[in-house]
Amino acid sequence: MTGTEPTSVIGRRRLLLASGAAVAAGLAGTAGALLPRQRRHAPERPPARAVRPEATRTASTTLETTARPGGPARPGVYRRLISGPGWPTVVREELAAARTGREDRRTPLACFVQFTDLHLADVQNPLRTEFLRARSATAWRPQEALTVAGAVALVEQANALRAGPHTALPPAFVMTTGDNLDNNSAIELEWFLTLMSGGRITPNTGDPTAYEGVQNSGLPLFWHPGDATVRDLDKRRGLPLIPGFLAAATRPVTSPGLRIPWYSTAGNHDALPGGCLSPALGDIAVGARKLLSVPDADAAAYANALRTGDDPKSTVLTAILRRHTAEARQVTPDERRRLCTPHDYLTAHLDPAYTGAGPVGHGYSPDHLNDDRLYYSFRIAENVVGVSIDTTYRSGHYEGSLGTEQLRWLERTLTAHSSRSYDTDGRLVRHPAADDAHVLVFSHHHSPSMTRRPDAARTDEPRHDGAEVIALLSRFPNVVAWINGHSHVNRVTPHAHPSPDRSFWEVNTASHVDYPHHARLLELADNGDGTVSLFTTLVESAAPHRTSADFSDLSATGLASLYRELAYNAPGLAEGMRAGVMEGWAGGPGDRNAELLKVTA
């Protein structure tokens, strides 16, 4: 979440972190009092049907090392990052017992990588509402101009992951679980598809020779990295002076593209401007006026409209922009900032120019264009199926839901891959013709962020919330996990059922725009004892933890390191570190690197 999403909603967590609320969220992910056993998973003998994993590991994960701030947290002091110790694998047994000897019986089934919440941002877009920073320092990120450089480093790391640490299988694909874009614009979609498939990206819009955003506006509300004369809010908090920063941030960068296939799942920022605004505001995005500040009363009115989540927020924003047109900054209009419809999103994915390592469409096919359908199923491996669902509200809302048609499709898809299931009354139902397979479900929104709010773009269709999706998934013993993002927090939740085989895991992964900048490597294995294990190992980008001492390295690699370091020093995080609650964003030990056991069907 950036720009127009309220600081109180699920996509923005800094205020929660600063207040300590995120600690409770992190503890919830480890099942509260059910604290799992902690130990690094390292078999004493090679598995009977797999290469010894440690012998094949080439790129580091958070099992080996993690980025951490050095020195004590003090007000007004910028903390440099250092390499800290890795996090062990925690064995979580809430849904099934860990049986002795399973390492030797284990058969690897699948290995893949999850990206989520990249938020590739055109920071000069006129529709962004950075002016909300006057109400909260966390409403704008100092690192936002470096999202492309940071994402390129993440692609480089995914390419370097030769084998999963627990199965020795090479990653077969990358799944993005939404909020790939930030402002729902055509240029951000182009950047995303080029990032994933390979090519040159110029993270600049409007005037090709001059930056036209908040960071050279002269307003002390925002960090001015290249201007020593502006004593801005962030420099007072310790952020450094970096001459040449804006020129470097808007310089072309080349993505190698993923060397493995990748699949796409849409998030609210992919479907809506700012992740929550009406598509009717498209004229502002391609216009020539960018509003940088507004009177307190207007900012309060808009923030209140955002909290309600209803469509009037777009009306309120439009009125504010019109009232203050004269004070807005004159910027260069750019048609590439036009908003993307679902049809545009699908068409771009199907463009052969963005096939990269495949598959064509990255989960979508030409048939999806007929009704702008953004959900599908695909084969992950032998006896393993993936299901990507579309949880977005298309009329303007940051929360998620499923429509009745898609919910029924999901039920049919699960039935097709389950030889047995349970009806809504708990009665066993046999499906002799089903192609039995382990099922992994992917979405952008996690279950707590899915509501039954009506969608004005689809008024004739009832919507279904996270509890209803959980109820449906628990009817199918073949469902192993529901994997998602949106929250910007690492959290792993067991969805237990009185019948153990009907239990499953929900794996919620943090964003790559906010601390802690994580992706996730997931591995599935059959333990040969009536259980499967899903391993969830967090991954940082390939950028070094430590950037140059004098901030002079403004190469693509240097910017990617700086991107991570700025995120660790962003407002809210420093306060959270001083309060001892920084762990809330990264999650507890069982939300990071874990072995998640489940009884098989």
C-alpha cells in the first residue's frame, strides 16, 4: 500500500508497529500459547530419495544470514545495516505431529518462490496523495523512488537460488501474489512485466530530463536527499544527504528477467489507483497538476473518507483537487500514467513481448479476455496443483472478497483434484473421477482482509469473505495451504479442524517495499508417514546488506542496498525498534522459516 490507502488499513503497518500493536499480530502467527519447537532443520543422513540439500545450496537465504540495523536505536540517528545471524527453521506441529525419521522417508514434491507486494511505483504520478503525510509521517515512504532497483535485485536473487534447502529441488517457478504495481498505471504495468521477463526499465515519467515529485518540492514534509538547504522532517530524523540521488533513482536499469517461469496474481493496487480509489479518477493521473499539500481540514476529510472505505472518498478527493488546483505543482502530463482496466492487465500479460521464461500469459489465457477473468489453476508438479484467485474489489476498495461465481468455480476446481471431500453438513463425498493432487491456493488478500462489502462494479453478485473461503477450503483434505500477501507482515496461521485431514495452513508473506523486504521460498515434501511438510524459507534480495559508507555508490546495486536500508529507517520503524516491537513486521520465529506439517488425505 502507498499513496491513497489510509494509514490505518491492512496495507500500511508502521503506525501499528510504532504503537506496539504489531507485536500481537506477530504472536498470533505463532499460535499464541502453542509455541512451536525451534531448531534448525538439518538431517543427519541424506534423505533416501533426494540429494542432500546442503550440498546444493548456492545462494543464501535467511537461514544463513539476515539484514539487521547496527548499533542502538536513538532518536535522530540513522542506523546502517549489518549482516546478522540467520533464522532457524521452526517445526510447527499444530496440525500434525512431527514423526521421527521423516527426513529419511521424505519425497520432494515441489519447490517455488513467492514474490508479493512489490509496489513498483511511479512516484511522480499526479494521483498520488503524499499530502497525507501532514497527518502521519508514515503516509509516505522515503524509499519509494527505489522500488524498481530493489525489485531487480530480488529477481537476481531468485535466479541465484539453485535448490531448495530442504528438498534439493530447483525452484520451478515464481508466483507473484499481487500489488505488483502501486498506482494501477500502464507504465507501472510495463515496468512489472519487463522486470519479470527481462529488459531495460526507465523509472521516470513526465519530463524525461527533470524529476517532478515531492522530493525536490522544497516542502520540509518530505525527504530532499540532494538539497542541503531544506531541513526536512526526515533529515531531522537522521536520513542522510545524498547528492545525485534523484538522478540515479530515475536512471535506466536493466532486469535480467527470471530464468524460470512465473505466474501472476492480481492485488488491489493492480486493479485500482492507489489500491482503493475509483477508476473514474483516471483524468487526474494523466493530467498536469500534482497536489503536494492541502489544508489540515481537507486532509482530515479525505483521511476520514478513506477510513470508511466507501466510494465517497473518490468524490472527496476530486473536490479537494479541484479546490486547490491553483496551488498544485505544474507537471508534465504523461499518457503512460493512464489507469489499467482488468482487460488491459490481461492483454499485457498475454503480449508475446513479455513471455520471458514463460508460460505465455503467466497463468492467463486468451479465454480470460472474454469476461476479464483473473483467476485460474495450473500444474505445479506431478500431483501438485496451484489455484490463483482474484480477491479484488473493482469499484474502489482496499479490502478483498470473492464473488459467488468465482467461489463456485473454486469449489469445482477443488473437487476436480480431490477424490473425496465433505459437504457443508460435514458428510463425506466421494469423487471417483477426480485427479487427486495436493492443492496450493494463491491470492493477494489474506483471510482477515476479506469482507462481504458490495462491489459497485458487480452489483448483481453477492460477495464472500475470508471466513467463507476458509470454510470452503476446509471441506477439501487435499488443500495444503493458502498463500497470500497484502498485510506487509510475515504470519503463518494454522486453520485447524476437528478432522485433522481437513486442516490447512495460511502463509502470509511480508512486502518487498516495507521492512523486512522478504520474498519466500516454499518447498513441499511427502513424509511417507501420512503427513506432508511445507517449508517456508524467507529470502532477501541479492543486494548487499551494507551500502557504501559515504552513500556514494549510486549504481543499480548500490541503490538496491540503499532501498532496503531506507526501509529499515522509515518513520514508525525506528520508533518501533526503540519500543522493542520491530519483530512484529518480520513475524515471530514460526512465521519466518518454518516446517508446516499437515495430515494428508
